[in-house]
Amino acid sequence: MFSEIKKTIKQTAIYSLGNISTKLVGFILLPLYTDYLLPEEYGILAILQAILQILIGIFGFNLPTAMMRWYASENDIKKRNSIIFNTFFSTTIIAIILGFILIPFSENFSQQIFSTKQFSNYFMFLLLAASAGIVSNVPLNVIRLKELPTFYVILSTLKFIVIVLLNIYFVAYAKLGVEGIMISELIGSLLVILLSLPVIIKNSNFILNFKILKEMFLYGFPLVFSTTFSFLLTLGDRFIIEYFHGSASVGIYSLGHKVASVMNMLILQSFQLGFLPLAYKKFGTPNDKRYFSKVLTYYATILAFAALGISMFGKEIIETFAQNKEYWLSSTVIPIIAFAFVIKGIQYNFSLSFHYAKKTVHVTAIVVFTAFINVLLNFILIPSFGFIGAAYSLLLSTILMMILSYYFGQKIYKIPFELVKISKIVAIALLLYFVSLFVSNYGQFLNILIQFLLIILFPILLFKISIFEEIEILSLKRGVKDFITLISGKR
């Protein structure tokens, strides 16, 4: 069992490297953005990036996810290669149609969202980037299916380097601002498609199979609604903040969200990349439910530890990256959003029961309902509390989605999750964070020292209250010993 857990951690860690390289672009370039973009411009960028994610999520029709599910349940090589080809072909056609239909309306989109036509070029490059992003998702998932993590990391790293260099050139030297950032996104996705084409060609059976396509569309189509409303849940607040308080507030909130989202980039998304293919293969095997249960306990520990660290040092991070003091207020939302990501990670594991049973319509129903509640909370809280109200809306909505996912997921595919242990893990992290608030008036050096001590105290408390079984602790000690031996070069 523990060897399988270690394999999961290894896969997640490897894909994490690739995920870090692409997703950290926005975080690494924060000094550049906050120096060259006003809060209003950064707010416009945040809204455009939200639209980009929504378009890729909707018009991708979740075909890459369906491809993985069908591929995992098929043993015949030719049929597997047919599944890959049909997915790549259909997403390419969808992307081309999307570009031809929507690009002529770029001025209209600019007028409707920002009340001016001057940002029409932003939307043109955004739509091109969305089309390229839809296609590039397929080869990235094929690389995961073929278990080629090294290539995945290399490809992602190259994309990262190219986007960073282009951003620096377009923003700092060409003075294109937000438009330059959109062009960089487009070129990055095109690079992924070009470099991964050999993998697609090698693993494709060039025969259209409309039966498979129909089945995958029927599987993925309900997820389109869940994806759409998931984005509404996590990104819709930007549009509501824009409506009530303007683009500057969107920019300040987005900066805080970006810092907290390091958890999402490094842990949540990397976990999903590495774990989902393994989970599909593990489903239906002996001890699969215990495996899923233990994975969540370890995962919740990592998430809570990360949220604690980001929450404690959020203020210092913001002040380091943003020289413009207008941005410093964004640190107030970091702890709220960080712990919302802890809940989101737990909820994701609860919702996997629907995927195992191929009943994704339940995912859609839960996400749609939660998104409506989130929008309602945003309209209630944002007018009075500003962008902090948006952070609390996100936290409350995510808690609701977690509860619903667990309740209905257990009815479909029951997994004995260690709920008491998970609750203790999250509670200890929250307790230590609140303690840090009461001891934060002793000067910067002493405050940082206390924060480090509280973070170190987190794993100590978990061991003291017996969160982990004895065999798990022994395996962990062996793993640490092996790691130290490897680093020191001793045999």
C-alpha cells in the first residue's frame, strides 16, 4: 500500500515540476507587472485571463479527460491510438471554428466588458490563445497517459522560458502591456503543439471513429457545465468586483489571489495531473478504497501545511513583489483564499467517486448549485466589504461544495475517508495561524522567527495526536534516511 502511495507522490512531484514551470509565469513576473501595469491595467489582465480559462474549459468539452477515461479502460493498442487521434482531431476542428466565429466580434466583447472598443486587440489575441490552448491540452494529456514525465517537464519548461522572455520583451521594452501578455500566451501554446506533434503522430491510429467520439462527448458534455460553473465559482468574482468597485479593486484582489494560488499551481493542479491517470488504473483493484482514503489524508496534510505557510508570510510576499504600495492591501485576502484551496483539494477527492462510476452529471449538479450560491454571496458581500467579501464568498461556497460532494459521492461509490483525522489536520493549521495573529507585534525579525516556529510546530502536533499510523511513520523515516543518503553521496 505505502509503495503505491509513494508512486503517487513521485508522479505528482514530477508533473509538479512541469506544472510549476508554466503556472508560475504570472507569479514570477509579478514584479514586472506591478512595476509596468497600474492596478487598473492589472485588473483588466486578470479579467482577460479569467475569460481565457473559461473559453478553454468550455470549448474543450472535457475531451482530454474523456480520452484518459476511455484510454484507461481499453486494452487494444489500435483502439487506444484511435481514441487519441479522434480526440486531437475533434479539438482541432473545434478550435478552428471557435476562432473563425468569435474573432470578428472582438470589438463587441471589448465594448460589453470594458465599455470601450480600445481593447479589441486584447480580445483578438485572447481568442487565438484560447483556440491554441484547447488543442495543446490534448498532447499534454497524451504525454501523461504514456507516462512520459521527463518529456512533460522539458516541454513545460521550454514553454515557461519562452513566455517569460516574451513577457519581459513585450511589457518592458515594446511597451505593449496587456496586449503583449496575451501574445505571449498564444505563442506559448503554439510551441507546445508544435513540439508535441511527434508524440501525437506516433500514438495515433488515423481513423475517425464516430462511435467513440459520441461516447466521449456524452461523457464530457455534462462536465462542460461543471467546468463553466467551476470557473464562475473561482473567477466570477472578478467581474462582480469590476461592476461595483472598478478595475483597480480587481487588480488588488487578483494579486492576493495570485499569491494564494501558488497552492493551486504547485499542489492542487499538480496532484490532479499526476493522480488522475493512476486513480483510473487503481479503480476496481483490491484495496483501492483504502488507497484512495490514505491518499486524501496525506494530501490534506500537505495542503494544510502549505496554507499555513502562505497565510503567515502573505504580507511579506506582497511587499517584496510589489513596490507600488497600492497593491499591499491585497495581503488581507491571502489566508482566506489559501484555506479555501485546502477545502477545494479535499472536495476534489470526494468528487472522484462520480468519475469512477461514470456519473459525471452529479458533478455538474453540485458545481452549478454551488456557483449560484457563490454569485449570490458575492452580490451580497462585495458591495459592503469590497474584494474581501469575494474571498469569504469563495471560502463559504467551497465548503458547501465539499459537503455536497462527500454526501452524494458516498452514496454512489463509498470510500472510508479518515474524516476525523482530516478535520484535526485542518483545525491545527487554522489554530496555529490564529496564534500567529496574536503574536505579530514584536518587530519584523521576531515576528518572522515566531512564524517559522509555528510552522515547524505543525508536523510535531500531528505526530503527537497520532494522525499517522506507526507503519507510515517508519516508512517516512526510511524515506528521509534514503534521501539524506542520496544527497550526501554515501552508499
